[in-house]
Amino acid sequence: MGGVPHGTIAFVPLRYGDEVVGGAETLARNLAEELHRRGWPVEIITTCALDPYTWEDHFPPGEEYIRGIKVTRFPVRGRVRTKRRVFLLERSINEGRRVSRRKQEYWISNVTFSEGLYRFLEEHREDYRAFIFTPYLFGTTYTGMRIARERGLVIPCLHDEPYARLEIFREMMRRARGILFNSEPEMELARRLYGEDIRGMVVGMGFDDFSGDAERFRAKFDLQGDMILYCGRRERAKNTPLLLRYFCNYLERSGRDLKLVLTGAGEVSTPYAYQEHIVDLGYVSERDKLDAYSAASVLVHPSVNESFSIIVLEAWLAGTPCLVHGRCAVNRHHVERSQGGLWFEDWPHFYECLDLLLRDRALARRMGEEGRSYVLENYSWDRVIENFERALDEFGL
């Protein structure tokens, strides 16, 4: 492939595009775009998928350029072959049952599969300096890493979950030329699972400072009074049903006139009695999201499965304090280091923390300022790109 500039870095996320919502995809896109802005030769190799539930092809296959970066897409096959067998295997994995190596291989090959993408990697493996796959939990990453061999790096976005303990992923992580972690707790988890000697470094993602317009957001969506904010996918894995239940209980007990504003993809089941207090905006523009951070009194992030938590760090840039789940090692690590918010582990703790942040405005404002200072100090693009360059050198690429 004569058209590949010497030393090109190829990012291989499962999905790619401005419409794509997801932490791993956002991280890969932002890192690729920042490298491109700094003159690095970068390409994207991905699938045609958009929806993370159906995995149906949405984007046309072939090449396009997004903000100057070449993007090559291939059709993807999701869970369409022997659905029941794949579902039963997945349930066994989630329940912590022993699943044979052969069945693990069968399962991962049916999670997502892209024959065209694999063929491209085989044919052009020698044309790229490195291939960076993300996240760990899909067939395109698992099979792609085997094809890329000594040029394969992975941004795993690893969570403490049953999937992470599978033999196939242990072997993939140990075989990787290098692992690019998003945070110290994520790297510590990987070392517990796969061995202290795995080759990995913390790189993370950088953030551009911004100024949100709270009044514009409130006027656009006709929102008055106190509001707490949730951004991201609405699903059980992100603990959004728990958040809705806790929020309704808080309204019942506190008697406050308070709204929960949700943005992002996925279904939300709103109890009828609380519909006027729960505002589901669905997918919003980047401008609206940044303004929402500034308009919120508190950002609540109930997920326990995070490897980096972009939403929390963005909210801190807006000076908004965060309330996170204490069983999420990454978010608790951020909060403890920054003093930018509080964490909860059960309903009484949630009530007391949220009530304190809403009642003591000076404390909330101070925590938001501490969070902002933490992000600016630790997650500038200069620092992240320096980490990335050091990682490539460490891995001999």
C-alpha cells in the first residue's frame, strides 16, 4: 500500500465518528485528532457499525476523511450467527461459570466479526508503525491483535468484570507489544489479573479547556432551578436504573424542587409520579453537553465500571462538583486525588452526599474548583502526548 505515509499510527476502534457515543471511542478519536493536529501521520481502520446494541452496519464501507484523518470502514457482523448459543455462553461468562478455551474463542468470534477488516490488517500489517486497538472486549480487537502481532497495542478500557478474567484476554494482554492504560487504577487491575510483568504504561487522554454557557442551556431546554446531571449511556451496566431509583427516593425524602437531567443514548424508564422532575434530553450536541456541565449543580456518575471517566473530568473543567460511586476504583481515585467531589456506596450515603452538595454551595463551589485544577494539571494534551511518545519508545516502536 504505497499510500500509507512512513510511520503511520493506525487506530482500530470498533466504531468511529462524531455520532458515536462511548468512552473508548471518544478517547481514541480525541487522541487520534490531537496527534494529527501535531503533525503525526494517523489513520483510522474501523467498521460500519454505529449502534452498540445491534451492531448493524450504518456507515457506508470504504474511505472518507474526517477532520483531515483518513477513515477506512468495513462491514461488521454482530450477533447474528447461532444467537442462542452465543447468548448462553455470554450468560455463563457473566455468572462466573467455567467456560472452556474453545468456547471462549467461539464466543468472541461471534461478538463482532469483520472479515474485510481482518483481511486488510493481514495485507497491510507491514505498512504501519503500530496498530492501536480499543476496547478489549470485542472480536475485532481480539482477532486484530493476533493479526498485528508485534505491532499491536491495545487501549483496553478495562473493568473489573467477569469478561476480563477470561483466558483469551489474559493471553491477549500478555502477548501485546504494549498496553496503553487510561489511569493508575486500571493498570493496577490489569497487573492483578494478568501479572505484574505485563508491558503497560498510563497514557490517558488530554482535555481542552472550555467555557460553558449555563444560561444558554437553561433557556434552550426551559430548565429552571436546581438540576443534577447524568451524561452517558443509559443502561444497567452504567447503573442508571440505580440512579433513577435513588433520585426518586431523594425527592420523596427531601421535598426539594430538583430536576435530574439525562443526556446520552439508551432507554430511560421514568416513574410516572416523577416525570416532571426527570428530563431526558437524549443525544445532545457537544456544545449543549459542555453548557449542561456549567448549568448543573452536581454531576452524578453512578457507574462502577470505568477505566478513565471522561464525563467526570469534563464536568470538573466546568467547575462542577461530582458525586461518584465509591466502588468504582477509577472515579474514587480521581475524587480522592482532586478533592473535587464525594462518593457514595449505598442509598443513605447517596442521600447525605447529594444533600450536602446542594445545601452547602460554598463547599460545592470549592470542590468544583479543586476538580478543575486537577484536570488542568494532570490531563493537558502536552502531558498526554509526552506519555504517548514515551510509551512508543518503551515498547520499541
